[in-house]
Amino acid sequence: MSALPMNSRTDPLAWTDICAVDDILPSTGVCALVADRHVAVFRTGSDQFFAIDNVDPKSGASVLSRGLIGNLGERVVVASPLYKNHFDLRTGECLEAPEHSVRAHGVRAEGGRISVAVA
């Protein structure tokens, strides 16, 4: 497992411990409260992790962590369980309606633990 997955940041951020790596099954997500934000943390494959806001901007519901993970072309995305909009897990961009994009956050896996730093 890589110490710093693709979308991790190396600048000095406040990292919050979320859970053990094994607590997130491959191709699923979990929700965590980080610095008063609902954050969705996703595991794709065996060692890639992504974090975006968990609140669906169209509905205001905290549900993105429950969405289906997949690919649209080269993009790794999650489909909102409510309106089926696709959010790029690297950037938070909503592919169908960019005005509904969410924030992407730093995430890292170290020592068997997942940590998130909100952007």
C-alpha cells in the first residue's frame, strides 16, 4: 500500500484519523465528520482512497458515500444515490452540472489507518 495515494496532499494540513484501512471494503465508501463537514471517503481497488464532501448539493442530503463507484472514461466517479449525478472522486466535479460540484479533500493511508484533511 502506498503511503500517499494519488489525491493526497503533502502540504501541512490538519489530518483527522478516520478509521482502519480494512474498515472500508473495496469499491465502497463511508461517511465521517471532519472539521464539522460531512466527508465521504471511498476505497477503489485495494489501495486507492478518495475523499469528497458527502452532501449531495442538489438535495442537501448527506448521501454521496452510499453511491455507486465506477468509471466514466478515464474518470473515477461516484453516482449520487438520489439524482444519479456523477462526481469525479479526484476533483469533486459534478459531470452533469458543474455548478453542483463538491470539494475534494486530502486523504492518506499510513500505518493501516485512513486520515483526511479538509480542503
